[in-house]
Amino acid sequence: MGFLKKLNSKYLKLKLKHSPQQNLFYGFLTYIVVGFILLSLPIFQKTSAPFLDHLFTATSAVSTTGLVTISIFDSYNFGGQFIIMLLFQLGGIGYLTFTTFMLLSTTKRITRWHKAILNSEFTLPISIKIKDFLKSVVIFTTIMEVIGAILFFIAFKMDGMDNYPAIWNAIFHSVSAFCTAGFSLFNSGFIDYLDNGFINFIISFLAIGGSLGFIVVTDFVLWFKNKTHKLSFTTKIILIGLSILLSIAFLFFYFYEPSITNLDGSTRTYAAFFQAMSAMTTVGFNTLDFGSFTTPILIATVFLMYVGASPSGTAGGLKITTLTAVFSIIKSRLRGSQQITFFGRVIPLERLYIATSSFIFYTSLIFLGIFVLTFSEDFNLEKIIFEVASALGTVGISMGITGDLSAVGKITIILLMFIGRLGVLTFGLAIWSRSISESEHMVIEGDIAV
């Protein structure tokens, strides 16, 4: 007992020593390392695979990406598959979310350290308190995943699957879809279910629910409880932005992608909506082979993966709110306005700094990733751009090159997936915060022509 107390004391000192961003960095890194070690054990494997592939799988799971270099079903037994599901469940709801919820449920209060970590991971409007947010995250996640599992079970049974496989596939794919993880136990993904409207609906329902973000959910719960509560400006931007982008993408896929326009009736509608939804919500499932898509549609898909969905949700990408802020800056500057506004609301300067920093850093990382892969890989530029955007956006769809990447290529994608889950600014602050604080006293004001 004495040893455990000393170990706990050292752990407390260590975590208080680091910034919230650094704690998030080490927290998600710990998830990955533990997952990698477990997946590397023969007891959880059906067939052996290189250690780098196990590391790739663990990182992809924690980052809720879904890119894989080996078959999940053929490489891991039930225990290994369960570990992978647990990893993308933890990655989906966020670091410390469940443990803080349990602490809140038992003690009715959370520590300043927990609050600092959560405020760093989840960007919330001032109208939403962290306690209300945490309850919404855990309760909404549980409800959605249970509903999804039941619906999946019915769908798989209707398709002729036996009871045990139907139960496990239903649970695994429900969690994967809601967490927008993109992991599947089917080697061909959901291509065999192209014309299955029920399964298309289930995945879309779960993915959109997760990618809308817990801010929207919390906002609506508070509004339902108290009609005087007004939906936040953030929620309105998310709902409008997601609706507009998803509708435009759907029409673009429906009318201009030959592999979709050649389909008949409802199957064409399912295919167009599903591929657009998959890229936008970063769920990463597909019912068609993206490798067969035309260049304009691939560019549109890359843009959707780049933008992603909403903040403080299960989806990745730059985020709709960040793109909105950057667009507002451009619009206001072109009009000669001194204030940055959107829909008649002035956007705070701090939020604009965060948005522009995220935009620049995120875009720079995509270019850096593309640059590295053009050196290490023999694939054409189109496939490399698609793979990098999918990795950093934690999307998981691919043009079929993931399994053929070199060691350098796999390590590059691993880093991009990790940064994508952590958040580009959180990653930057975790790496450079100490050096920045140490050099603040040396700052001298200067001017620059732009």
C-alpha cells in the first residue's frame, strides 16, 4: 500500500507539472502505447503481423480514423477486436471524459485539474457549463450506441447472419459509426451493402449524431429542459454549415460521379448521400471504391475531409466553425469592415486568433505530409493527397494504398492521425508551450508589411 501511495503521489506531481495540452498529449499517447502492447500479444491475434502494423492499428483506433494496414477480422481474434473497439470508444468520447463523469457522479464536483484538461480538449461556448456538457457526452453516447446496436442486429439478422456474429458485429459497428472511427469487421467495408437502405440509414444516423458534436446535443437538452435557454451561436453555425455542405456535396456526387450516375433508383441516392456523409462526418465507411472516382469528385471529397464537422464531437477535420471564422475574416476585410462578423454577430478576437492559427497549422501539416510521402512512396500525387487528408482529418477512407505504404509512409500517417485526434493547436501547445513561455520576456515589438 505504501508503494502505491508513493506512486500515486509522484503521478499527481507529474500531471500538475505539465500544461493541460501536455497532459492531453501524454494521455492519448498512453492509450496508444497500451493498445499497441496489447495488440502485439499473440493471445489477441489470429495471425502474426509486424509490430509497426499493430502500432498503426492502435493509433488509428485511438484517433478514431479507421485507416488500417492489415485486416482487423483476419488478424485479431475476439479479444483483439474488443481492445480495438475499446480504444476507439475512448478516443471518441475524449481523454478523461468517462472518469471525470464518474467523479462528478460520486462526489458531485470535479477538480480544477480535470476542468482544465476538459476545457483544453473541448472548446465550449460560455453558455454551456462543463458539468452539463459531460453528462450529455456520456448519456447521449450510451443511448445512441445502444440504439445503433439494436438496429444493426436487426439489419444483420434480416441479411441472414447468425445470432452470435450478428450481436458482435452490431455492437462493434455501432460504436465505430457513432465515434466516426471507420473500423469494420468486413474486409470490403460496407460495399456489399450499397443498396441496403436500412444499413445506410443506421450508419448515417449514428455518424451524423456523433459528428454534430456534444455542444449541439447539450444545447438542445438545456433548451428542452428550459425553454428560456437560447441555442448558442456555435450550434446555429454547426447546423447551418453541416446542412449546406452536406447538401451541396450530395448533389455534386449524385449528378457528376459516373460510378454513381450509372446506378438505378434509390441505390443512386443511397450511394451519393453515403459517400458525401462519410467524408463530411469523417466516419470513414464507404459503399463504393473511392479509387474508381473521377478527379473532380476526389477533390470535392478531399475538401470535405479537410473541413470535417463540428468541434467537441467525434469527428475530425479543420471544423466547420473554424472555416466559418476564416471566411468571416476574408469577407469583413474585403468589405473594409473593422469588425469581423457573421450573421450579424461579432466574433471575439480570441476565437479569430485560434481559427486562423488552426487553419494555417492544419494546412501546413497537410502539405508537409504530402511532401514526405512523395519522397517515400511510389504512388501518384492524387492518392497521396487523399491519404494525407484522410489521416489528418481522422476520416479513414482510402484509395487503397494504406496497406502498401513503406515504413516511413506508415510512420508519417501514424503521426498525422495522432495530431489529427489531439488537435493541431493542442499538439503545437503541448510541444512548444514551455519554450514560448520562457522566451516571452525577450519579445520586442516590430512591424511587418503584409
